[in-house]
Amino acid sequence: MAFEHDTTDDSVSNVRKQRRQQEDRRRMAYRRAIEQYQESKALHALVSDFPELAGAAPEHQRLH
């Protein structure tokens, strides 16, 4: 009786591993985007003439 290696388990685990890696890449890209946005906003606040107005509505909308 010869032992035959079942390759279906290997292919399933490879698919799972690839899917997990793709999810990790997407998660890290999302995380980097959030960090870049936060850094950009902080930098803008530092160099802005009026940091308290950063993100405020335009002047004509605030008067109404």
C-alpha cells in the first residue's frame, strides 16, 4: 500500500494563505492612507495662517 500525498489540502491552504495576504495588504494600504491623511492635516494646521479655520465652511455659508 503506497502513500499518496493529497494535494487538495495543499491547494486549499495555499488559497487561504493568498487570500489572507491580500486582505493584509488591503488592510495595511487602508491604514497607511489614514495615517497619511492625519499627517497631512496636522502639517496643514501647522503651516496654515489660520489653523482654526482649517476645515471650516466657506465664508458665505457660515454667515447664513
